[in-house]
Amino acid sequence: MSTDFMNIDGNIKRVQKETLTPYKIATVILIKEYCNETTKAIVERRDFCLAALKLIQSPDMELSALLNILYSPEYILHRFAHRLEMQLNVLKEDGVEGLLDLFDSVGHLMKPTLDHSLSLPGLNKNSVLGLYIRRVIIFFEKLPFDQVVSLYEVLKKYLERKANTSESSDISTGSKAEDTYTHEAKTTWGGRQAELLVAQQAQALQTDEHKAMSPTELQILVRELLSCSPYYAEAHYLSYLNCLRVNEYCGAIDSLYHCFDRLAPLENRTAPEDRSRIFRYAALNLVVLHAQFNHKEVALAALKEAIMMAQEAGDNVCLQLAHAWMYHLTTEQKGLLIERSVGKASMLGITHTTGLGLIAYAHNSALEAKNPSQVFETLMKSDVLNCQHSMTDLMSMTYAEKSALWAYYGKTEMSSVCAQLLLLHNTGDKKQPMFNGPSTCQAVVNIWMLGEQLYIFTQLIRHEKWSEAETIAMNISSLDPLECKFRLAEVCLGKGDYPKGLECIDSIEEYEQITPQNKIRAMLLLSQIMHASVSPENGMAGVNSLVPLNTALEVAIQNHLSYYEALIKMHLSNTQVGRAFVLYAKCLVATAPICGSARKEIILKAIKALSKAKGCFTKVEAYGRLRDTLCLESLFCHEIDLKIERNQYAFEFRQLDEQFLTKLNNLSLY
């Protein structure tokens, strides 16, 4: 076990070993040449600041690559690049003495140019470059003389590689000399550069994934970091995040174990409470990992271990984090667990956990049929907390939850507004990064992947292409297994395979934690199948289907599901939303007088209602329903002796009937 992570007090410290390299010396010379130049154009000042910041944050690179940056058209730094080459050649000729003189002269850059205190130094010691120079000087002064000599020898080889590259520039790309150079040119990451890069990539993965490197590139970078510093725990943690990103379980758990292996303290150097802290948070991270892959039993086992160690150490913060995962992984008394967690986290000042708890409590309250005003009041408390502490990720998550809840309650317009607010969520401040984390990605996925499949499925159902619709329904299983069951039941209802449809509904009702919304959907489908499977001439055709409808209506009212309440009432009238005009026409005819001019007027009114229904079905390409509507129109026209209109509707019906091979009598379903 390396001691790079240990400080003199025995506490764990995330410090990487950092050494002086020829690349750093070249960067120091470039800074020195720039500071010693008294006449600099504004463009040169700007470009040097940009280039210098890039160089001190980049990994060690070969001299040819460094010069390519400075000579590139992107920067107006050609004369400083030329001076750098000259000074490096002088340093090569002067030997170790020249290296000592270099750092002595660099140190004078941060002292006033004149003897009096009012004169300004060439380089401010508190600036970014000043801090970098001071750090390099400290590293150099700590080196014994033999290591200074070794550094000079490495510098000579560094310059010789550049010279060899220049000499072989005329050789073809496939030459052996160039292959040898490519093999020897190795990226070397310094401690601070590696820490900055790891922090940037980890932040990008959590807030705006498309700004991070691709999974393959990031894994290559992790290998480079570990080759430079094998005990760099944060590199393993970055690999863990990258594996979670692509759902690679084996790589994720291996990286997490390596991370905590390297963070594990030495027995003789670290206090027992510090060792316990590492172990309990390692267990907590394992909980997160297994929960990500839905391994609930293993996650609960790791959670119990984390709770036990946190109780032994009296770590209330770790206990509350574990408490949050407890209510996430369990189903019993979830509301009470969340309420306790929010209260305790608020007392301890763990704001992020408090915000998450409020969102979870609102979600659970909706499923427990609590009043919608109470649910949204809880989310408002979360909004206030998120704004007070600038928790951008939770702000986005709240928008996603509001969108889902409005859709759940049947208010589709409000749901759409919240979804749009989530996708456009930005404060307008150019300096603040836009959050594109899991909640935003979830909103995009809901709109895109599943929505696309459902749109295709709906079109196929309307066109009565049952086999193709069934294929799409099976494809939905990878996105939402429960939704797949619902769609398969719809296909079975459409093509008349009622026993298989009942099997699908039975499998839906066997799902654990089925929401009230899905219960209602299952009852609606059951009612339709029961109604369609009995002959219309049978007086009991609609009676049996009323039982699940009445039960569904009760569930909808209890859970404040206004959309489904209206939908069930339409089904209770033997129809559903979208076919109300057809129902209206049938009701008009059913209640009309037996004969006389009054009946004729009512039938004409019914035909007008059917024309409106026909227009709606044409717009959404529901040709099967359009065919049955034409059949009704033809029958009504025949009754009042409108022969031309009757023949026209009959002709249109015949065309559609020939187009669709299914010969089901679906009139009773309207």
C-alpha cells in the first residue's frame, strides 16, 4: 500500500506524487521569456494567457507537440516559441549549472524590478502562473544533487527526441523510426493536472453527460492516469462512474473495490475512527451500485453493514444517507420512513438529502391517494430549499416529478408545461452550467424512445395491422415491461383473441407495487374484453363488464385521477373518449320516437354527429372505426329513405372493408 495518501497527522489525504519533468521545465522557460519581454502586443497577451492556462492543465507532452501548439495559427506566439527553442538549446549546452541558473532567475521574476517597494514584479506571485512557478521551484529545491543530474539527463533525452523527430520528418509514415518514437512518446499526468481532469469529467458525468468524454475515450484516459499513478483512488472512482454510465456491472464493481482498496488506511498510521469511516462509506457506495442494477437483496445486505458501522461510530450523517436508501429499497411503511428521514436530515443540515426526501414524499403521497394540494405543497417546499442552496439537479428533478404528477392526475397541459420547463431549465446566467443530469435525460427519453414506439403502435392499431402492432408491443418490453403487457392486451382485444388478452391482464395484476393508474387501465381493458367476448344479442353483454368499471371508478375518485374518472364514465356509457359522437348518435336514435317526422329529424341529427366522428377518425387514420361509422350512417339513411346517401356510405364502407381483412363486428364496442 502506497503512503502517498497519508499526511503527517495520519489522516487520509488525496495527494498524488508529483515530480519535475522536462515538460514542466519547458513551460517554466516559456513563462520566463514572456515575463522578460517588455513590449508585448495585446493579441500576444491574450493568446499567451489562453495558451499558458492550457499548458499548465494539460498532461506532459513531447516538445514537438508543445511547439506545434505555440506555432499553430490559433495563437500569435511564434516569437516566444522560437525563444523557447533557443533557450532549451542553451540549457542543453550549459549542463546542470544552467538548470540551477534557470530556477534562480525564475525566482527573481516575482521580486520588484527596482529596489524600492513601488516597482512591480514581472510576475505576480499570487497569480495562476505565479503559483505554478512557486510550486515548481519548491519541487526543484527539494531535489538532492543526484536527482538534479538525473533531471538534466532526462531533459537532454527530451530534446534529442524532438531532434530525431525533425530529422525523420521526411521519412514515410510507416517507417520504423517513427513507430519507435510513437511507442516511446507516452502521456504523463502530473498530480494537479490529473485531479483537475478527474474533477471535470466526474462533474460532467453527473450534470451534463454529453460534455464528458465518450465511454471508450474516458476509459483509455483512466488507464493513462493509473499508469502514471497506480494508487490514484479517484481515477478508479471515475472508472466506476463511467461503467455505471453504460450499465457495465462487472467493471463498475471492480473499479469501486479498487478505489476503496487504495483509500484503505494503514493500520499503524491512521486513527481507528478514520478507518471505520472509509469502510462504512465503502459499504454505502456498494448499496448505490447494487441499487443501480436493481440487486435489492444484495443492496439491503450492504446497507445493513453500513448502518451497523455508522451506529458504532456515531456518524449521524452516514446514518441519514443510509436511511434515505432504506426507504428507496423497501416498500413497507415507506411514507413514515421518508417523513422521519426528512426531519432528521433537516436537523443535521443535510440539505441535498432533505430535498430528495421531499420529492420522494410527494411521489409516495400521490400513490397513497393523498390530496393533490398536499402533494404539490410538499414539492413547493422542495423548490424553496433547492433555490436557497442552488441545487440545480434537484430543481430539474422537481420539474420532472411535477410533470409526472400532472399527467398522473390527468392534467396533460400542465404536464406538458412542466416537461418543457424542465427541458428549457436554465437561469439565463452564462456562467452557470446548464444541468443535463438524470432527470433531464429521463424527460427526453419519455418524450422520445417510448413515445416513438407508442406512436407507431397506435397507428398500427388504427390501421388494424395486428401482427405488426404485436411486434411493436414486444419491442416496448425493453423500455417498459408493464406497458408491453397493456399493449399486448390491446392487440388481443382488437383481433379478437380474448383468452390471451385475459392472460395479459392477469399478469398485469400480479405485478408488485402496481399503481392505481395501472389498476384502472387493467380494469378498463378487462371490461372491454368481457363486453366484446359476449354476443351483442345476449342481454348480459354489458352487465358483467360494469363490475370492473364501477371498481375502477371508485379507485379513480379515491386517487383524484380526473382523466380516468371521465374515461370510465364514458366506458360506462359503452364507449371511450374519441368516440363520443358515435355514442351520441346511437343515444339519439335509441331515444327517438318510434315513427313520424320527429324521429326523422332526430336521425338526421344523429347522421350529423356521425359525420363529425367520421372526420375525427379520418384525421387519426382510425380506418377500422371509420368503417363501422360508415355502416351506422348507411343504416340510418336507409331507415329515413335517403337512398343516394345510403349508397354512397355503403360504397365507402365496402372499399374500407376490402382494404382490411378483419371481419369483426366491433359496433358493440362504441
